[in-house]
Amino acid sequence: MLGLVKAQQVKNAVIVPVGAKGGFFPKQLPAGGTRDDIFKAGTEAYKTFIRTMLSITDNIVGQDVVPPADTLRLDGDDPYFVVAADKGTATFSDTANGLAQEAGFWLDDAFASGGSAGYDHKKMGITARGAWETVKRHFQEMDIDIQTTPFSVVGVGDMSGDVFGNGMLLSEKIRLIAAFDHRDIIIDPNPDIEKSFAERKRMFNLPRSSWQDYDRSTLSAGAMIIPRTEKSVALTPQAMAAIGLEKSQATPFEIMTAILKSPVDLLWFGGIGTYVRGPTETDAEVGDRANDPIRITADDVGAKVIGEGANLGVTQRGRIGFGLKGGRCNSDAIDNSAGVNSSDFEVNIKIALASAMRDERLTRAKRNTLLASMTDEVAELVLRNNYEQSLSISLTEMLGAGNRTALARLMTRLEADGHLNRKVEVLPNDLALSERYQSGKALTRAEIGVLLSYAKIVLFDEIVASDLPDDAYLLTTLRDYFPAKMHKAHANDINEHRLRHEIITTVLANDVINRGGPAFVSTLIDQTGFMPADVVKAAVLTRDGYDLQRIYGDIDALDNVISGTVQNELYQEAARIFAIVTERTLRTKAMQAPLGEAIEQLREALQKLKSALQSSIPEDAKADVRQRAAYFIERGVPPTLAEEIAALAVLTFVPEIIQIAADTGVTLARTAQSYFGVTQNLRIARLLAAAERVSATEQYEAMALSAQHQ
């Protein structure tokens, strides 16, 4: 339960709003009863739990928050309470919504997502699709397109399962070598890609299925389907070779352990259980006794990539161990966040449409039709978060030793403020971190993912407490959170959304941290002394003033077109510009103006200066731009994009030029000419370039280097 709550807490960095987490676990179910008896008893226990929780939760009647009767409240108003079933109990959604409606709770059927009038995760395949985005990134950065190139897979689950079943249909190039669930084991040593895909699809579409339903005529030579109830199994030579097991007679436990160790491209988790632990971790510490006989250590994983479509397939120590030995994995909280993200969209859409239903502008039936019609767009909005989060982790990981000071400072800040417990989150203390970097190994993707999420969670609290979400410019951010079909017909419903501040804040926190990295805001606070909301305002000003969203989109379009490494270098170059300009913007008077006004001023200045700068920029700076553009063009980047990104480096000074022009009353063109004349004579550009090549080993060195840019 603790593991699930921890995963959920980190996962919830992408949703609105974050908050306390809890769980439901019926401990006194009838012993020896039938499955139906146990299900009925569990359902009644669940009803008791939900009714009790609703009885002590604030409600909204009209526009007023109404506290529960005869209840002493020790906190302020808080009517936001939603439930999300887990561990295969999503059928409880309708039950929970019925109880909310019975109690007259304001969320109505937005109380529990995924019900009859909601987004069905399995039909959408959203959890698996989200995890697949992260898996694709792993392979893309190894220059492998798994949508067009055959690759080998082993996994945990079966085709009737949401995550495993949907996942194994997301590429027609999957070579599923072996898999197991709680009933059976399948080994297909040399699968026919087309036939096996068609058979998996057929099984997925059955009302219920197990690996025993697999059409054996489509299996390759030496294939086997083995019930886990067998005491011992005689393996075919082909099956032995496929899973790397050297003994011909083996128990089902030994076979499953061998599958987990198989030297394949992808290990895909889509079923319940924890199967990989850290090298120094004990099975008792894992807390999943049922799988103790099967479990392996991270050192024994033979796959290149792990995809955690299911919760807790690997322990955090296991993920870190796998990363330290060169394997590629994130964590369940990053990989399968699309499920909870989809639920959150459903809740917030229903809240927005509730006012239209109250005013009889929208019937329940028409609302349900509208919800269904927006399914594909909701999926796209959700998957975008998976794409950007995994990319952000990659870019932070690419910095290697260069991220040491910033991430160490971030952890220290979070810990000092009581937001982070390094021991609970399995993050290294200062001594361990120093030893790690001295040995040439930076933080792993699993650790970076935790920091990415905590940075967002803390930033959320800091933004929502400020007046930034009230800036009129950000109404567009609120609108764009929702599917396009709602933008016109329900514009007022969106603008008056009860959680509009929280939605705007969540979108901003996600975007700024995804683009800048976990330590982006923390570092700029140290460098400038400004507050977090100020940093975010400057970041939005930079992003939209420099049209970085369009540039990011142009880089996204190069997925599997150019080398993954080169593509990430483009992203890093854009991120570097983003950070530099955000810092310079923070120090200018532009921060005093409303966002819309400041962005328009920056855009106009950039437009005026682009041509004027051609005559003002020193020749050595022009040469650097040409050289950088040529580097990218030689590696397959479209010339227009390569030249634009390279040219951005000389445009980072524009906020300062605007400030000087405003203070002196001199034209922008004349100010730019004088600005670059001074920098050329004092060789400031060379000094800045030299400073950027220095890798700071601790906070004060980093601050001193940053001061050289001022």
C-alpha cells in the first residue's frame, strides 16, 4: 500500500490538484467463500468506506462550501475529494459515483473516473500508450524505431489485461519471446511477427482469455504453453535457447526467473507483482512474498530497456541498480502516469460542464456524447505529458556530471523545507552523491524522475499561492488545457472553472520544469534572489516571446528522422537559450508589466532587431553561428531549423538591449550596435564562452560563474 501511495504521489505531479493520498484495503473478507461471495463482501466494505469518507467531507451547494454536520473541522474549506480504484477494481467507479449522487456530493459522477460515462482506460489503452511513449524514447535515443524495426520482448501479464494486452498491440514489430501471468507461461522461441500480432489481437478482443487460448498453430517450432501448476517441465531445446536456460527439466518458478533474465530488447511489466529488486535489497524488504521464488536482482536483468506499464514491477533500488549498470528505465510513476492523468482530465472536464448541466444548456445524455467525442483529443493531451516528461529526464541525464551541483542543491532545498525525505525516496545523501559522481556515475533516470516530480509538486504550491494565475494572458493556458471542442461552446464554463487557478498552475509547473529540468527554478532562485512565481513568469515570457513552443515542435517532428543524440542536442541548445534568457529577463523591468504586454514588447523588439543585428554582431559571433548551424546541418537537421537555433545564441541579449533602450531613450537598433560594440572591445563573449566550459563542483562556484553573465 505504501509503495502504491508513493508511486501515486509522484505520478500526481501532472494532475490537478495534488494533495493527500490514501488507500482502501478490506482486511476481513469471508474465509472460504466463493469468488462472488468475496466480491460482494468487498463491495459492501467499499461502500461503507466511501459513505463514511463522504460524511466527513465538505460539500458545495450552489456557490457555498457547506461543512459536514456535527463535525469538528481542524482545517479550512476543502470540498475536493475524488476516488480512483486500483489493483483491477475499476468496476467500482460506478458504485462510487452512485454513492456520491446518493449523498448529493457536488462532484456527481466526476467523483470516480472511468465509469459508464467516463474514459475507460482499457478501451483507450491509455496507461499502456503512455508507457509506450517512454519506451519509444529509450529506443529512439539508441537510434532504433520500434514501430518499424523488429525487436524482442518478454513480459509479465496476459492479453486480457489492460496494460499488458494493450501494450503488446502498440507495435506490429514486437517479437514476444515469452511471458507469464498468475496462471500460465508462454514461450515462443522464434515468433512470426505478423501471425503473432494477429493472434494477440484476437485474444485481446475475447471477453476473457488466458495464454491457454493461444492458437498453437501460429506458434514457432519448440514453443510451449505451460500451466504454473506443473511441478516440473521438460523444455524443448528451442525454448531453452530462447530464455537462456541451460537445464532441460525445470520448475515453473525457474522458467519464469529465466524469462526475467532473458537477453532481449524490452522487459515489459503489465501485471501485478514486484519482480526485480536492488542488488543489496532483500526479498523481505520488497514486501511481495508471492513472488519471492521468481524475483531477480537488477544485475541479472538481461533486457536493454524496462517498461513499467504496471505499478511496482521493479523496486526503486532495482531501477537505480539497473540504471547504474547501463540499463534504461524510468519508474512506474513516470511510465504509467497516463492512467491517472486521463482520470484527471475527465474530472476537470465534468466539473466544467456541470454548470452547463445545471443551467439546462446541456443534458446529461448530450454531455456524455460530448465526452465520448473528445476521447481521442484527451488521449493526445495525456500522451503529451508522457512524451515531455521522459524527454526531460533524458536531457537531465545527458548533462552527466554537469548536473551535480544543481541537483544536489535542489535536494538540499527540498529536504530543508520538509518536502523531501531522501531515505524514503531512495535518493543519495551528500556523501553518497559525492562518491557516485567521483566514480563517474551521475544520478540515474529513476532518481531524476523523482526529483522532476517533486520539483513540480513544490512549484505548484508556490505558484498557486501567488497572483500569477490571475494574469489575463494565462486564460489561454486554461483554455488549451481542455479539448478544442469545448473552447467555443463552453468558453465561460472553462473561464469560471472552480479549479482554474490550479489548472493554470499545474500546466505552468509542468511546462517550465519539463523544459528547464528539475533544478531550473531552484537554480534561478539561487542566481537571482527572485521568488519561484517570478521565475515562472519570466520563463513564460521567454518561451512565448521567443516562440520556443514552435521551435520545440519542429524538433519533435524529427523523431526517428535524425539521430536521437543529435535531436537531444537540439533540445539542449533550446533549453540553454531558455535558461539564459529567463535569467536575463528576470533582471529587467519587463517583469513589472502584465505578461501579455511584456510578451508583445519582446516579440516586436526581436522582429526589429533580427535584421539590425546582422550589421551589429561581431564577425567572430557570426562565425560561431555559422559553425553551429553547419554542425547540425551535417547531421541531418533541416537547414532552416539549424540556422534558427544557432542564431538564437546572439539573441539572448535582447531583454537587456530593450532595457537599455528604454532607460536611455535611444532606438533599439542604435542600442544594439553600441551593446555589441562594447562587448566586442572588451571580448565579453569570449569570457562568457570560457565560463560556460567550466563545470562547477559546488553551489558557490556555480553562483560565481552565473554572476559573470550579469
